Amino acid sequence: LQKELLKYKQEARNLQGIKDALQQRLIQQDASLLQLKQELLRANMDKEELHNQNVDLQRKVEERNRLLAEYKKELGQKDRHLQQHQTKLDEMLRQLSEASYQQVDLERELEHKEALLAHCMKREAEE
């Protein structure tokens, strides 16, 4: 019985050692699990922050694209107005050029008539 008792005590000590080792391992695994949960929480928070930043950046890009479209529209309108004004300016320059030619012709005609008048007055004075 004594031998059997020693044998069972030895077995109990071995089992207690195994139990203690398993409990220690369980504590380490719990600590590792807690650390992994914290890292996962931080990663999820970072992911959420990046998602929010991405949404904000997309909103800003959409706003800038809208502004760009408006600016392009305004620029197109201004280009059309500029083209219209350029056409009017070209027409006015053409008219001015024609008027200038007419003015030169009229000045020549006036000079010719003044010369004729002077000639007639000279002849009249001679007569």
C-alpha cells in the first residue's frame, strides 16, 4: 500500500506539474490573445480613420472637379465672347480701313478741287 501510495503521490505531483505548466501556458496564451485583440482594435481604428480620410478626400476631389467643370464652362463662355468681340473688332477695323481709304480719296478730291478753284480764281484775276 505504501508503494502504491508513493506511486499515486508521484503521479499526483506529475499531474500537478503538468496542470501548473498548462495553467502557465494558458495565462501566456490569454496575454497573447489580449495583445492581439488590442492590436486588432488599433488596426480597426486606423482602418476607420483611413476610411474617413478617404471619404473626405473623395468629397474634396468631387468638389474640385465640380469647380473645374464650372471654370471650364465659364472659360468656354469667355472664349465665345472673346471670339464675338474679335469678330466685331475685325469688322470695325475693316470699316475703319475703308473709311481711311475714302478719307484719302476725299482729301485728294478736295485738293484737286482747291487746285481748280485756285486756278479759276487766278484766271479770273488775270481777266
